[in-house]
Amino acid sequence: MKNLIKRKISIVFIIVFALVEISLYVKSESAEASNKNYNRELAVEYALKWATSSNSKYYNYIKDGGDCTNFVSQVLRAGGMEFLGSRETATSIKSWFYYSANLPNRSSTWTAAQPFHLHFGIENKRAHKYIEYKIIDALINWDEIYMNLLPGDIVQYSRPNNITFHSQVITELMDRKRTIYFCQHSNSIENFIKNGNLRYYLMGKPNDYNFYIYNIKGHNDNIYRNSKSNSMEICNENLTEDEYRKELVEAIYIIKASLSDTRFNSEEDISEETEEFINKMNKRIEEIEFYMNTREKSSKDLLDILSSREGL
């Protein structure tokens, strides 16, 4: 009987010890993903400073597959994200660092969109929170997208094959019109963008493409949201024709940049469906630009046509 009691006590002790270990492990994982020391202000300051140029401290990969993820990594580093890994683990998705241009002196996660996706998102889960949408769902549920982002967060895009190909950083949010602004580098200096409209950029992507959100740390307050009004509604009704025209010009510019970023990649990654979408959107833009010049339709009507997903 004594042996049986001892055995039961041992079993209970082992179970309790295991539960404590699991609890400590989960707590550790949660603490790692909190990124409490990440400074959103410093990250955004860096993004705005270098959005349309390159910091000489880092190699510019514009001719080596594009500079978008390299730029985003620089932003995160400026915000206080720590290096992980070493030269011996440069190709591991658990590593993230940069000492100079080439492997193994920088990690693959620093410069390549897909390894970055695995490191901060779906596999290594270094971001505080990671969310996936289809492009069409993100556009339809824009209020939800707006509430899920803050300046200093990262967004990415992938094709239906789930291979991530582009990265951006969020820099500002405007409550009154639910506007989200981003900065990016790309494969050409023309597509280096400072404070571009994120909604317009998504309009340049096919409906079945993926949109990934990385909350680098928790959203504990709204001090980063730029509220110009107590109203949370989108208020475009009182814009003048000139204001609508300015908005339309911006939308066309950002959509064209998005289409250019969509097309850039190896030929095998571009499907017939993607090419068809790009051609349809380019044709729509040409028609809108024609009506802009002839002034046969108002800029508000043209913006509505441009924003429609019908026929795409």
C-alpha cells in the first residue's frame, strides 16, 4: 500500500511538473512575441526618411530581385528589433540579421519576402499577431483591416501559390476616411513610395491574391491613429471636383505601381489569370484617363468606376 501511495504521489508530481514546464514554455513564447521594446515612432521615422532613397549603410538589392523586404527589415531594425542567429544559420528561418550584403553575412529572412514571411509570420511567429486575407476580402472588410493595423506594422502579398513576393511598412492612419498609408521599396526607383494609399495599392492586385498583416507588437492604444473628426465614417460627399480629381490622380498612380509590382517576378509565377487581370485594369485606367482629359465624366464618378471590382 505504501508503495502504491508513493507511486501515485510520484505520478502526480510528474504531471504537475510537466504542467508547470508547459506553462513556463507558453509564457516564454508569448513574451518573445510581445516585442514590447519595438518603437513604432522610430520605425516610422526611418521609413519616411528613406522611402524614396537608400541608406548607404545597407546594400540596395534593386537589381537583385528587388529591395522591398530589405527596406522593411531596416525599418524593423530602426524600431529596435534585435538580430537573431549567426552566420552559421544564415539560411535558417529562425535567423534575422544583417552585417553586409551577401550570405552568410546577412540572413535570407532579411532580404527575401518568403523567408521573411516564414520568420515573422506563419512558421517562426515572431510578430505579435499574424493575419491572412484574400485581397477581395480585405477590400470588402476595409474597416476590419483599418482596425488591425498601426504605424510600424508590416504587410505583405502573395500569389495564390502562397509564395510571398512583396513587403511594405504602415506609416500613418487617418480615422475620418479610414485611410492607411504605407512606404515601400521595390524593383525600380519609380516604385519607391512614401505614404502611398494602401487601399489603392490593393486595388492593383487580383482578387485571389493573399494579403498578410504582421502586428509587430500589441495594439494597446489608439494614439497612433490620426483622428481628424469624431465621425468614424468615410466622408467624401463634400469634396470638390478638384479634390476628387487629385484623389483620382493619386489612385491611378498607386494602382499602376501595384500592377508593376504584381508583374515583376519570374515568368513561371505569372499565371494567365494574373496577366488577364493586369490587362483589364490597365484598360480601365486608360479609359478613365481619357475621360479625365475630356472631362465628360466627373472625377467622383471616375473614382467609383476605378474602385469597382466588377469585371475583374
